[in-house]
Amino acid sequence: MPSSILNDWSGWLPRLLDGLLVSLQVTGLSLVLGFSLGMVFALLSSSRFRVVRRPSVLLVEVGRGMPALVMLQLVYFGLPSAGITLDTFPATVLALTLTTAAYTSEIIRAGLRAVPAGQLEAAGALGLSKADVTRFIVTPQGLRIALPTLMGFAILIFQISALAFSLGLPELLSQAYSIGAATFRYFDILLLAGLLYLAITIPASWLVGRLEKRLAMHL
Amino acid sequence: MEHVGPILAAAPVTLGVTAACLAVGALLGMVLLSGRRSRSWVVRTLSRMVIDVLRGIPPIVFLFIVFFGIGSGAIRLAPFEAALIGLGLISAAHLAEIYRGSLLAVNRGQFEASQALGLGRTTTYVRVIGPQAMRVAIPGMVTWAISLLKDSALVSTIGVAEIMSVANQDARASGSSLTPFIVAALIYIALGTPLAFLSRCLERRLGVTGGR
Amino acid sequence: MTAHTPDHPIPILRLEGVCKAFNGHVAVDDVFLEVEMGQVVAIIGSSGSGKSTLLRCINLLDVPDSGRITVDGQPTHVQGGVSTRELMRLRRKVGMVFQSFNLFPHLTVLRNISFPQERVLGRSRVAADARSMALLERVGLTAKADSHPPRCSGGQQQRVAIARALALDPKIMLFDEPTSALDPELGLEVLAVMRQLADHGMTMIVVTHEIHFAADVADRLVVMAEGRIIEQGDPTSVINEPQVDRTRTFLSAIRDR
């Protein structure tokens, strides 16, 4: 009997791998766009000017406060009412990008805040201008501090990409579910899908752990 | 505005699911934690693997495995039960890690002092280490509770009648499908904000300076 | 005592009526202090005496609530706030060395010293690096030029911190408990560098617990308690024959340790 499961698995695998590819593509694209947008939000949320800061902080809080599922469905099912109709792939990328940007902004800001105060004092005592301190002392170290958390978040976004099945995006979970619906062998196929997800997330988490240790050594 | 009523009425279900899964997770998390710290290498490794799997698998995939995979075969699981098991186990894994971190944060000297005083293992953990570890763990637990609140939206996909499923129904029924989702989003934010505020207050009051 | 004692002392630092309170607690209480060029002043006192705060008021890391600070003839009134320009101008003349070194860990030792020269003084990379190497030679750390601070011992880091402050050619050097975070042996390396600096005529104000250093190197010993200067004078005299009871108590407590 075990061998028959493996047989089925090898039969289903090609479709699942197609789905996995879509999952990875959607994740990768969302991360690139989301990290970039997140840095912009980090800057805006730290601005001295209330006019800039308040809306930015508000957007970030909304982005972080709503479940990713809601963001996905709002973008795909909801926006057409407002005249913006997107296909499943772009909609998923947009939703995940916005979520990523919101979390990234806070992760980066926390990293910047974590730079030891003593260094800011030393920099000030040396006569370095505030702009120089931000540019050369706070930002390089702050980003370094934020990096492991950002990497951890990237893994999270990959997990969240599975929610796009509810939009009909042909990613990994979608493929697994439709095979399940056709064969009624839900457990077997979902197990395989789960293993594929774990095959990415577990090694990735381990790498992030290693990175964290290496960075802790230097700072 | 007629959208708000029914969606808001589902909020207690969302809160109920979150609270129940949190409770399950808080208890089972301790089981996983003791497994992780067991003297037996086999139990330790097994616990680590279970925790890694539960934290590495997308929650929705695990939920589907529990509901469609297990829960529609020999054992029939109601949506709420499946949600409890699925999100409860995932919570257990995350909380086990939070507990583990909090124990590490307690000064080694506390344990040694207890030993030197001749306090037994149970007393040491319950009266000395435990309370100190809890102070460190609570902010982390609140943070997880907030995540869980958002993850609870997933259970709409297996049929639990909480905020998202009502919002979905509403969107399908009425013409405008943007409003229900916006309302849902706002309700989640409204539910989560007091928790976030609580977390910040707790962190300040408990005087916890986090390691990175 | 230092080798150089100017015949016509020029006050390079004058603090007048400096007050600083934190949350209602008075840390520095109406202090008057004058320091001449080339003098080495050691400030001692128990914790909470306000000595660190006083030092930090000199380069405005803590901005006093009231008073006047005159550095090299340039007065700065703190009433009503200090403009960024005044702040920068003052800090250019005053260098500071911290208890926790505060080197920039993501830059090499050489860059730690060169980078502020480039940004604050506008020196070219080549000129800055040359000066940095010269200073590293003075503190005996040329071998560490390309290392990062976390790879250096505490004593080495503090010597680099001294070099970093010196690179900007300050008129006054402030030291905030420079050896308190160091093992005694490592502390000695740092004190040796400071001694050398004093011999070369640098004006130094040192908050310290090292009574021996104060006795050997300082021209003047200032004793603080509760935000006030309670006694000051020649170090040997103050240590052996304290005029004020408080000083007596403090000194005997240290001695008994």
C-alpha cells in the first residue's frame, strides 16, 4: 500500500510543481516590490512633518492590522466595484506587496531604533550632522539588525501565498485541492502539498537562523 | 451601512475561535516545551520536528489537512472542531518557542541559587523561574494572539461562520463587493488595536528590553 | 603633575551658573568652573554626584537648563535653547571619550577615525587616513587599522576612541569614566595614553574613579557631591588633607576598598 501512495504522488507531482512555481513567483515578485515600498513607508513614517508622517503611519497600521486573506479578497473581489479589475496573478501580487510593505516598514523602523544610543551620542559629540548620522551610522546598522526579521517575514509571505487559492490562482494549494476534489484522496494530496511547502520553509528558516548567529557575532 | 450589522454580529465568533485556539495552544505549548527539554534525545528531536513542521507549514494547508484530509474520512470533524485542532496545534508550536525563549531569558543564576538553597525542581520552576519567565513571555504571547486573530479569518474557508464568511456572503449577495471587505478589514483592525496597545503597555510596564 | 604649566594661564573653558535637572531631580546645581589651557582636571565624586552630567553639559550632550559655557573665548548661552550652528561650533572644539567606547562597529578602526575627519572637517580621504595612521601609531594600534571594533579588546577600543576624538584636533578632551568598563590591566594601557596626552599639553577634563591617576597626572582635583563642587585644588593636598567632611568620607570609603 505505501508504494501505491508513492506512485500516486509521483503522478501528481508535476502538477504540484507547476503550482509551486507559481507560488514562488508570486512570493518573489511581492517581496521585491514590497520591500522597496516598505522602505519608502519606513522613511515617510519617520518624517518630521506630521502631514507626511500621519497618513503613512495610518496606512501601515491598516496594512498590518488586516488579515492577509482579507487583503487578497478585497483586491481581487472588491476592487472591481471601484472600477479596478485585476487578474488573479496581478491581484495576488498587489495584495501581498501591500501587506509586505506594511510589515517591512515597521521591521525596518524597529531595526533603526535598535541601534545603540551610545553611538548616536558619540557621533553627535564628534560633530557629525544629523543627516550624516542617519546616513552613515544609523541606517547601515539598522538594516543589518532588521535583516533576519525581514528574511523570516519573507518565509511567512511564502506561506501566505497559499491563501491565493481562494482567488483561483493556480498555485500549489490550488492544484492540490483540485486534485483532491477530483480523486477524493484529500489527505494524500494535501500531505504531499504540505511536504512541498515544508521543503522550502524549513531549510529557509534554518538558513535565517544561521544568518542571525553570524550577524550577532559582528555587532 | 446595512453591511455592517451582520458582519459585526459575526465578530464574537471570530473572537471565540481566537480565544479557544489560544487556550488550546497555551496548554499544548507547554507539553511541546517539556518535550523539547526532555532528557531523552528521541523525545527532544521529535518535539523539535513537530514544532518545526507546525511552524513551517502554511496554516491554511494544515487546516485543510485536518478538515478535508482527516475530518471527512473515518472521523467526521465539524468546521469549528477542525479549526480548533488546526490553529490550536499551530499556536502550540509558536507558543512553545515563545516559552522556550522566555526560559532562556531568565538568569542562569536564579536556577543555581534555587539549587543551592535546596529547593526542589518543581518548586524552582513554579515559584522561582516560572513567574520570571512569564513576565518575558507575555508580550510575545500577546503578539501571537494578534496574529491568531488575523489567522482566524482562514477558518471561513472551511465553513465557520465568522467575519470573513459573512463578508463573503454579503459580497456575493449585494451588488457592491468592495464595502463588505472594507467593513471586515476595519473590524479586524478594531479588534486587534486594543491588543496591540495592550502589548506595548505590557512591554513598558514589565520593563522587558528584548534581545534581537 | 604635567610637565607644562603655562605662565600666563588662559582660561580655555569657563562654566558659569550651569544647572541641569532631570524630572525634577537636580543633577548639576549652579556650577562655576574655570579650566586653563593645558590643564588636566580630574573630577571625582560618588554616583549621583552629577560629575558625568556636568561633563556632558560641556559639549551639550545634556543641554543645561541655564548658565553660560565659554569654550576658547566663544560663549554659548543655553537659555532659550541652543541653535544647531552653535552646537556644531562648540563640538568641533571639544572631543569626548565615553565609558562604553561607542566605536562604530560596522566600520574598520581606520574608518572610525577617518570618517569623522572627512565629514566634519572636510579632509580628503588620503589626508584623513594619513592622520588616522599617525594617531594609531601614537596609541600603539597600527596593527589593528583594518580590524573591526568587536574584534578588539576593550583597552584597544578605548585607545581607538581616543584617537578618533583627537583626529578632529579638539582644544579640550573630555573623558567620561574612560576606564570604568575595563579590566585593570586594560585600563592601564588607556591611562598610559592619557598620561602621554597630558604631557603633550592637551587640556583634559576627566571624570574618573582612578584616584592614583588623578594624583599623578591631574593639575587640579575637583570633588563633587549632590550636583555641587564641594572642594577643589591640588590633588595631593585634597587627597591628604581634605577640607570638607564630605570629601573625607568619600576618600576614606574609596581607600577602604
